[in-house]
Amino acid sequence: MDAHYPPELIVDLQAKAKEFRREILKMITTAGSGHPGGSLSVIDILTALYFHVLRHDPKNPAWPDRDRLFLSKGHASAAIYVCLAYAGYFPKEWLASFRKLGSPLQGHTHLPLAGIEMEGGSLGQGLSVANGSALAARLDGKNHRIFCVMGDGEIDEGAVWEASMAAAHFKLDSVTAILDANTAQQTGYTKDVMNSEPKADKWKAFGWTVYEIDGHNFEQLLWALEPERVVTGKPTFIVARTMKGKGVSFMEGVIDFHGKALTQEELKRALEELA
Amino acid sequence: MPEMIATRDAYGKALLQLGRENPNIVVLDADLSNSTKTELFGKEFPNRFFNVGIAEQNLLATASGLAKEGKIAFASSFACFMSRGWEHARMTIALANRNVKVVTTHSGITVGEDGASAQMNEDIAIWRALPNMTVIVPADAVETEKAVRAAAALEGPVYIRLGRAKVPVVLDAGYDFQIGRAKVMREGTDVAIIACGLMVAHSLEAAKLLEERGISAAVINMATVKPLDVETLVQWAEKTGAIVTAEEHSIIGGLGGAVAESLAENLPTPMERVGVEDCFGESGTPDELLQKYGLTPVHVAEAAEEVLTRKTA
């Protein structure tokens, strides 16, 4: 791929993502529960989307012509909340209330929080909802983009494949799905629990234009997310190869951090690494 | 002889007419549109009609996506198959509080020869358990048309349950249907039969049989199972002192369940449930099955006589 982005842009996005990793881990430890591993694997993808790719207006979350982002892997709520807060959708002070009674930052993404497009927490539903949103956009003559972020455990769900077939069948070229392929799910590595390789081949066979990238490389992320990558009449699928717990040495590739908060001691060590 | 019209035919026509009136109506189906009759809409408005193939989870969540963007989305399939997508509906329609109308056809045992797999007797139970979900079981073609319109006018999730077979028309064209308001079909003093769907017609026949035996039975059409018209229910429980519920559904969790819940809390009253008795159906003609599974007017009348024996002074 031929990617030429200003170095300052890349450095800026990397710095943001690093800060966001700190915030994600802090808020999950404060809450005492959450999904840090899968939040760290997806945060570069979300940073690229919210801080470069998406046409959106944080002060006008209901702007009809905005690009939509459906976080189908809704347990990465900490990651999307940090992006939304830093983008200006709601105050950063809210992040400390994550998962607390009465907080708008529910354990899994919940409407009508500004910037959130779907109820998260049950895997395999986001792509269908995204397709419906795309069908409506077509009826209304709109040409905003629709993004859907999924996990590689999530694609075990049959409903994902229903939606995959439908997106191609209905020629939803406004839809771009990104797979946070961090190789792990709750009880083990995806290759051991339910092998879904070859992922790119499958999505190509289902009629999508497919790109396979390093999901922690911003140049590759920005390149794959460019509108130029879309082939008319076909939805776009990006297999973003990532690592669960990316950014913290003792978390990388560790299954246990799927759904377990860092202890205060672990948080301290993680923040030192992310300084 | 009353006119016999299938509620799904009334649905197909009502949906088409709604589609002509309102460009925001969209319809989704899962490869059954020639049975559910959404095809009428689909033929006239092909760009607003989405057949997703045999994929009910995708059907419901896609409907949610369309409703999210301001459409009024009708999603149809058979009652049994739609239930496969219940959890998708739980999340993307009920929890998200989307303007989706889930309209199923082929509910209950009168599906007939297709047999047990197709005879859904559990759907009222599971759909009424969802918060934000309005549940309507129209008695006939007239009520179906009005319920479909009322559902489209209501902001939020609705589940409407229709059948396969032709059923008697029991309501007048000018009837003022309101979501959440029961209709007194027949007054009576000894027992009140609370019915929905096809069983409204059967309960009216039962009331005639009971009259011959000197028993005065009221018949209440409780078309909206959720929210239940508790006021009317309690009023007639008080007037008569004995209740029968009648539905083309399991005696567990449907109209009978809803009525029992409200009566027990408000005015405990002897009650008898007419319905499928916690079992699966089988192949047969609709009439054979109604007979075998205890849903005929004779069965309703027997239930009324039974509950009268438990009536306290």
C-alpha cells in the first residue's frame, strides 16, 4: 500500500492513543470491572476513526449527515467512551463514573449517550443494525459512511454472516466493517476456541472488498479507511490484525485481561509503561 | 354466517394502504412475504421493501437500523421463526426503544398440517416479557387493520400476533380500537370470558351455549395483552366473580398468565385458563386441532361451568 501521511499527523494520533490507553485502564480499575484487553486492542482503530476519518460533529451528535460508527463489540465501551470524551461529546469528568449506578457510561454502550449509535453487549448484532442504517441512508439519498467495528470472537455468531451476506446482496458500499482481530476471546485464543481463519478469504467470498492490515499501524489504518478503498457496489471489510492488551507488556496476548480490571498495583505498572 | 377473513390478508392490505399514505413506512420480511402478505407492499414499493432471506435475527436488527434513522419499520415472519430473533429484538428494538412493529403470522395451532414446529404457542409469553413492548392479538380482520394503523401511529416497539387461517369477523367496521383498551363484546353476570384472537369468536359461541344452560356469560376482547386493560378486567371480575381466559396459545405465560397476575394482585377471583396445555401441537386440519387441543366453543363453555363450581358466594 502506498501511504503518505504527514508525520505530525501520525505522531499526534499515536500520542492520543497512548493517552487513551492510560485513561481506559484508569477508568476500568476505578470501576473495578470491565474489559481492558479488548479495549486496548481496538483503541488505535477508534482513534483513527474519531480523530481523522469520521465526518462528525461532537457538538451535534444527531447531525443527520454524520458518518455513523457502530461499536458492535460493545464490551470495548471504555475505549469508545474515552474517544467520545476527548472528541468533546461529553465531559471527561464522566469517565470516572464508568459502570456506576446512574452513570450515562453504562458497562456496555447504552443509548442515548451522545455519540453512541447502538446498544452494545450482545455480540453479532451491530452489522445488521449498520446495514439497516445504510439502507435508510440510501432511501434518503444520503452519502455519509457507516462503520461497524467487530471482534474476532464476535464473528463466531451466525448472525454476523447473515448480515455479511446481506450487505453484499444489497450492495451496501457505504458500509465499512473493521475487525479487531486480536486473536483472543474470553476463554482462549480464537484459533483454539473456534477457528475463523482464513478470515480475509471468507469475507471476500461473501462479496466484500477486503483489506488486511496491522491494526496498530496508523498509516495502514488511515490508508484502509480512505473512501478511495471502497469499490462501488461492494461493502468494505478491514481485517485489522491487533493484539489483546496492546501497549502494556504484561497484558499483551493475555487471555485473562479480557474481562478483568487491573489491580491498583498492576495499574501503577501499566501507567509507568505508558508514560 | 359471519364473514371469514384471514388476519394476515387484512394485514397485507392495511400495510399497503399505510405505505401509500406514509413514505416513512418500510417493510422487512424473511423469505415468507407471499405467506405473511407483506408482498402486497413489496410489489408496489419495492425500494422500501427488504427481503433478507431466511435470517430472522438479521431481519429484526436491520429493522432496528432503519427505525433508528426515522423509518417506521414493519418486520414480518411466522411467529415461530421470528422468535429465533427474540434476543436481537430484546437488544436492538426493546432496549433501544426503536419504532419497529414486529408482526407475525401463522401463530397458534390453526397453522394446521405443517405440524408442531410451525405451531407457535409460546410467543405471547416471550414477547410480553420485554420491557417497552406493546403486545396486540387482534380478534379478526377488522381489528387487525385498526391495530396495524394504531401500531404505526404509536412511537415504540410493538408485537402483533396474527394467524394463518380464515377466521370469523366479529367486530364492526366502525369499531373504535384503542391500544390498551379491552372491548366488551357481550355483557353477562355469572362469568366473564377474557379472550384474544380467534378465541374471541369461540367465546361468543360459548356464551350462546351457556345461555341455553341458563348461564349468563360476558365476553371481553382483550386484544392488547400488554399493557393489559386491568381496569376493565377487575371491573368484570367484580361484576361476575368468575373468570375464564381463552387464547390460541399455551396456558403458560400468555393472556391467561397476564390476567392471573393482575387478578391475583387486585381482586383474587376463581379463574380457569383455556389454551394449549403446555404441550406441542401436531399435523392435522385446523378444526381437528382445535378439537383435540381444547380450543373450541364447547371447551370454553366447559371451562366456564368448571370455574362456576369454584365461585365463592
